Amino acid sequence: MAIVLGIESTAHTFGIGIVKNGEVVANKKDMYTTEKGGIIPMESAKHHSLKKNEVYFEALDEAGIKEKDIDAIAFSQGPGLAPCLLEGMKFARELSEKLKKPIVPVNHCICHLEIGKLTGAEDPVMLYVSGANTQIIAYAAGKYRVFGETLDLGVGNFIDTVARFAGIGFPGGPALEKLAAKSSEENYIRLPYKVKGMDIALSGIQTKLKQLIENENHDLNDIAYSLQETVFAMLVETAERALAHTGKKELLLGGGVACNSRLQEMCKIMCKERRAKFFCPERPLLVDNGAMIAYLGDIMFNKGLKVAHTDKKLKEKIDIKPRQRTDEVEVKWK
């Protein structure tokens, strides 16, 4: 067994997680936020550079280990914002050279799915909903396949953009969830509903919501409520269709938007109706975090999937992949 450190830096969060003998023993993070407006990639990258050592040593303290105890360094190579990914990759290389340890590059999306198996899910369909990513993923024929996805905007970015229209800072999701809780069904505002098979589209809804906010004729609580009820219904519909298509009996939620209690509730109702099992990790493992990077890194390291610090082609093999798709990854660890 091994001790693997994981580095998460795909977007707003810089996280360090540590897995020891297959168990998460540390999960520390620091998040870039704004009082107004959305995420600025270069500013977020600066945040990561400033916070990396602090978060790193906090994780070591939480795990109760020394630097020399680390067997491998995993990092998220994509998908994500290039400036942010670069900070994580540079830190991974720095630690690899300093500690003389191998590097394990991992896919951020697949990490969300693999860490979800700590809930007891064995072969789930995952509804993965985060900032830039909205996908329905399941393992089939040697790969994690994307059975459905957004055709334009990631649901998290969509929600944050609507929050920005309303003058709310980043991240906007938690604030809109609180506003939605103040409204109810009788105040629902009809919005475009765009489902195409197992795919969804959000740009039309975003435009409509912008118009509603600018008109100032509607209460923001009602707008937030209607956003959630419409978009989450779209997500649940496509997830249910994927369950029917694949024949799988488990639904796993993943990604930061999965923290939303209303989305969880709607998924539970759907799963109960079709006699499927519902799984959702605890909040610290839903949002972007280093523990999930370390968790998959540990699995891959134990299967020999690593790049030695002495490898002459290390810089060629260890690079960021901002647009890497889930279904491009060769799943060699199963």
C-alpha cells in the first residue's frame, strides 16, 4: 500500500488531499472568490500560487505524515482553466523533483466518479454537474463513456452567470439556492425547457433569465426558484434516460452543483420511483478537492501507472490538458 498526495487546481479551488492505504487522511483547500463578478482565470491562478505551500503543509499536518513519507504525487491535468492547471502541474513537478517521487496525472472528471465509490456505489451512472462540466457518465466497454452532456454551457457556469446578472459574487450557486428556498410553486415562472435525448442546452434559459432580471418585474427569489426547478428537472430527466438506456441500477451525483439540496431531493424521488439506488458523497468530496485526485492517483499508482521523476521525457509526458474529455481517457486501472 502507499501514501499518495493529490493536487487539485482546475478552477477556483486549490486543494491538497492525501490517501494512505486507500483511505482519505487529509483534504485541505483554499478557494478563490469574488464579491462581484465571476472567476478571472489569471487571478485564480495567482491565488493558487500564493496558497499552495500553506495548503500543502496543512494537509501534511492533518494526515500526520512527513514529506518523506509520500510515495507519489498525483495532479489534475484536465479539463480546466489553463492558467490554474499550470499552477498545479508546476507544483507537482516541483514536489517530484524535491522528494524524488513519481507523478501520476489524472482526469478531474473521472476523479469525481471514482471518489464517489466511497459511498458504496459499484457500477453507477454519474450525473456530473460542476462549473464547466455537465455530463452523464458511466463505465462501458473499457472506458468511461459520456451518454449525455450540455450542448453549450456547464450548469455551474450557467448558474454563476445568472448570479452575476443579479449582482451576486462568485460562486453564485449557494446564494441562489438560499433565494430559491424563499419562493414556492405558485410563484414559478415558465422558462425554456431544452432537452435533446440525453443532452441539454442552457443558453436560451440564460437569455430569458437575464431579461427577467433586467426588467425588474419579478422577485429574485422567484427567479432563483424557477431556475432550479426547470434546470434540475432537465438534469434528472436525462439521468433517468441514461439509467434506462444502460440498464444500470445506481445513480451517483458528483461535482459542486451536486451540493444543492433541491437537486439531491429530485434525484432521490426519481430513483425511488424507478427502484434505483441513489448515492451522493459528503460535501467536501463533491466540490473540487485534492482528496479525489489522490484517491484515483493511489489506484493508478498501485497499478503501475506513473511517470518516474528520473524519466527523461517527464516534461513531455507531464502536461496539462485543458480540454481533455472524459471519454478520451484510457481506463487502464480496472
